[in-house]
Amino acid sequence: MTDYRGPVLTVVRCVPYGKVISYGQVAAYIGAAKDAREIGWALSSMGQVDNFPWWRVINNAGRLSIKGNPEATADKQKQLLEKEGIKISAEHTLDIEAYRFRADEVMLVHFGLEPAAIKDVLAKFEEPKQISLF
């Protein structure tokens, strides 16, 4: 199994206050798009790391789904996200598109993503288009 802890730290530390990122996004940003589950394992294995906003990583459905760490519970994650102004429902869900962090091309290069994959990753996580009826 690949050790993703270093690249995961790099990406998650770049997620700004008031924004979230999905496990799959982290995986895509480090060139391991099929390894979202391993990203979760990497996160849970890090314990207490300084300057590491673990609570900003959620699942792509907008659900707080943290497990396996008694100090990092969904309730704690909800509390920390709400402190940042993110609205979380009683069912531990949020509108991920409203709060999703999106890396730009420069950041993706910094994360070590291969140039051939950057265009695809940018397209996959681009801002949703606003539909106008007029």
C-alpha cells in the first residue's frame, strides 16, 4: 500500500478557512484518483499533526463520514466546520458545492500532479455552471 500521508498533508493544509474538500478530490489532486479510500486511511493514521485541518475533508456527497478516531468524531468535525461559517444539518450534511475548495493549475503543479492530468482534474472539479432562463 502506498503511503499518501505526505501528499495528503500538503493538499489539506492548502484548503482555506471556510472551505471543504472531498476524499476523492484529495486523491485526484495527488494523482491517485482511484484511491479515495486510501486517503481516508492516511488521514486517520496521522493522529495529532500540527497545522492540519483534518475537519475540512468530507465525502463527495457532502456528508461528514469520519470514523475510527475517538478524538475526531463527526460531532467534533461539525463543530469545527460551523466555527468557520459552514452550515451543517442535524444529519451531518452540507452543500459541498457551496463550500468546495478548488485548486488552480499552479496549486496542482505544486501538489505534484502530472501535467497530462491537470486539465482533467480542473474540469472534474470546476465551478457548477449557473443556468439562466432568460
